[in-house]
Amino acid sequence: MSCCAVTCPLCGEPNDCQLATTDSYKGPCWCVRETFPPDLLARVPEAARRVACVCRRCVVATQSAEAHARPLPRPQAGDFYIEGEHVVFTAQYHRRRGYCCGSGCRHCPFDPLERGIAPASISQKANCP
């Protein structure tokens, strides 16, 4: 796949890189606060390295896939409460689990992009592996 500075070298979608836009400065790029998994960066074609940024959707999909591969954390005190016949997990538990399950949990701490990626559709979104 060919790439340019404004598209993701993995899926070809806009990468929303602050440095690649002609817009006036609006603050730091989204990627400043992200952790990029090494296996994700290894998939970037050699010609695109240091030329184009990976998009947030590919980063989130890779992080979510890695989190799904780990065993679920054992609930601890403060991780949930009972409401009627339902067990409600807190944001504390969701953060320790490391990903959004896509079930619309009340206390999901993940941003809307991450909430939009359900486990079954991770590899189908934006052609990201």
C-alpha cells in the first residue's frame, strides 16, 4: 500500500497526525499520549517508517487484541457492586482489564473510538490486523 504523511501506512485511512496537517497548531498530537505496541510498528512498511503515522484505530485495535490475549484479571474489592440482580463493574476494573468489551458498560473508561470496537470486529475495522 502506498502512503503519504496524512494516511495510515497500514490501513490507508486518515491518521489525524497533527504534524501532517496544514491547520494552525491546536495542541499536541493524539499520539503523544499513546503507547505503540512493538509488533504494530514492525508491521509498518520500511518505506513508510518515519514518513507516515499509524492511525489511532490501528493502535487501538492492536492494543485491544493484545489485551484480549491476556487472562482476565480476578475481581478485587472495589471492582464491582451489586445492583438488583446485576453485577456492575467499576471503571477501576475496566482499566485493569485493559480494553472495552463493547457491551456498553456504565462505567467504561475508554474513549468513544475504543468503545466502538467490539471484540468480534477488531480485525474487520478499517482493515487493521
